Amino acid sequence: MAISSVNYPNPVYVNGFSCKNCTEVDEAKKHIDPAHPQDGPYGIDAKTAPKTPLQQVAAANAPSAAGGAVSATGAGAAVNLLV
């Protein structure tokens, strides 16, 4: 008897990851992206740019090595608190 993976009729979301079967649900419960399981939990072993929205926000807000400060541009980027 062969063991087969049965896909769900509609994807389910676990910890923000879209899952198609119970194997992917188990990975997502451990914070492993089912689309990129080789990246490990929270994407710590990723060799490319961050993939999850949380990692993208964290990378965008991280202080740069050169300036040491977070810079932002555009409307609402700077707030004058001395008014």
C-alpha cells in the first residue's frame, strides 16, 4: 500500500503560511515555510533575501552598518515633535 499525500480542496493558513496538506501544516506549526523548507525555522538558513513579510519588515528596519541609523523617505517619514 502506497502512502500518498492528499491535498486539501482549499489551502489553509497556519502561522501565516499557506498549506495544501497535513505535511505542510506540520512544517508551518514549527515556523518552517512549506514553500521553502530548506530555509529552516523562521528562515534562518535562507541564502537569499527574506521571504516572509515579517522578515522583510525586519530587514527594512534594521540599522545599516554604514550609517547605524534607520532612514526613511516619503510622506510621513519624518515627524517634527517640536511643534
